[in-house]
Amino acid sequence: MHILINDFIGGVLDRGIPHYVRNIIFGLEEEGFRVSVVRAPAICRKLPRGVFYLIAVLFEQAVVPVLGLFKRADITLYPYNSVAVIDLLTRRGKIVIHDLEQLNRGLSPSKLYYLACYRTLKWLKSPVFTIMELTRQRLIESGLFGECPITVLPVTFYAFERLLAAVPRPVKIKNSLLLCTGSNPNKDFDTVVSDYLPKALADGFSVAVVGLHKTTDATRLESLGSYLQGGKLKLCGQLSDAEVAAEYLEHDITWVHSLREGFGRCVIEGRLAGSRVVCSNIPEFSTQRDEMHDREIYLYNDPADFMATLDRLAHTATPPAPFDGYPYRAMLRSAIESAF
């Protein structure tokens, strides 16, 4: 089976959906599928973001369907929440919808573009992929897709597991936390700095922070300068994927704080690295814990609950229970085969 993937945006952006797409590409190749990928040339990184997105839309609608025909692809996968209308008519095009967050914002050209794609999907009753069962249920409940069959094309961890295998497993630092965060509002980082970090640091835990890449991010930690200078708090900055994997392996606890997630891959990454995971009690995280029946994922509702969990883990002498795993390999193959 030959699968063409429209990763045009992945030629410019690195994290978020592009990270998901790169793992899907890696996984499909590892599972034996023939994969072709189209990406924007590096020169597009110099364009204003609005101009680049306009080019991406035009490329998606006019060029990718022709490439799919020329390359004789069995499937053309559109993994960025939108799809070429002509490829829906040919039944070759398959969309991945990560969430409906864009539709909750004010009227904009991008919102109209997504709505046009989704109305066409509904009209043609075309198959839809999404990234987890919770999102699948949300798409069904929205009514936007009518009778479209909706299947999970999972977040995968092929590349991450390969990176973990390449790093010698160190002895984890006791009472050390790896905080996986970011600059967008969903990560609620200002609340983490004001209400969570001071308590954890004052209680003797050390914390390394990954996911903050902007040059201005360090200023957000100025109130905790004494801990930065003393080495109890570390801002990792821009890391390679291999360096991120090494950080996961080093720390006793993976900490993931968020108000809302598309999936929450850091929870699975922490468990794959052999750590206990402490995370905010949001549906995306609680669903993962419940679906995997994983007792080493700990949910908290507020700072007091968070500190009580850390205190309990600090006094736990037994190592974390083994991670039974997220069955993404079987899910990926099943989803692709269901597309026919």
C-alpha cells in the first residue's frame, strides 16, 4: 500500500502536530507501508506566518491531489485538520482531525476554511481519522460530521522508543521532577510558577523544565532565581529529541501540568521512560490512565493535592510498576487497513 502524506507545514514547524506526523511517517514505514511525504522547502521558514499558511492552503487544495494521482497513491493523508476537497471526491483523501479548538474562536479565514472542509466531509460521508477515543467521542457529539465513520489514528511513539533504547539507562535521581510544559496558554505556566513550583522546591524536590524555547521564557522564572542559581531548578531550553529522551530517563517523576490537551503525549513518554507520572486532572490525562489501567499515573486537582501526591511518592521505596504500554502499533495498522 502506498500512502502520500501532506506534511507541507512540517517543513516549517517542528512541534505539536508536525511531531505527531513525523511519528506517523516513521511508524508507517516501520510497519511496512510505502510512504511518500511532501514538505515545504526550508526557505519558507523566512516567510511571514500568515503568508506561509495561505501558501499551505493553496498547495493543499491544488497541488497535493495532483501529486497523489501522479504517484499513484492508494491513500493521501491530510493530518493537519483540513483536506483537499477534490481528494474527498476521489475517495483517496483521508483527514486527521486533532480537535475542534479552531471552531471555538471568532470568525476568521482559517475557521471558514475548516468549516468548508468539514461540511464537505459530512456531505460525502467521508471517513475521518482522529487521535484518541476521547476526541472521537467529542467529534461524534459535535454533530459536525453526521454519518462520517470516525476512526482513531493514534499518537505513536516509534521514534521515542528508539531514542530511549539508544541511551544507557541511568539511576534515576530521587525526588527529581521533569516538568513538561510550553509557552501556550493551555500549559498554565504562570500558575505553575506562582502556585506549584515554589512549594515543590521548598519541600526539597529538584525540577528540570523542558518545553520552553523562547529567549524570554527565563524571565518568567525570575521569582525563583535563588533556586535557579542553586541548581535545584533547571531550565533546559532547546533540546534535541535525543536530549529530551535522556532527560526523561534521568528523572524520578514526570510532571505534566495542563488545562487542556489534544492528547498529552508526555504522560505516555514518562511511563515509557520508567517514571511515575504526576499530572493535572483533566479528561485527556484521566482517560489515558483509565484506558491503560495504569496505577503509576497520579492525578491532582490543586496545589495541595499535588504536594500530597509528591509527599506520598517521596516516601515510596518500591520502584514504579512496569508500563504495559500504549498499543499504538496495532491501532495504527488497524486504522490504515480500515481506510479501505
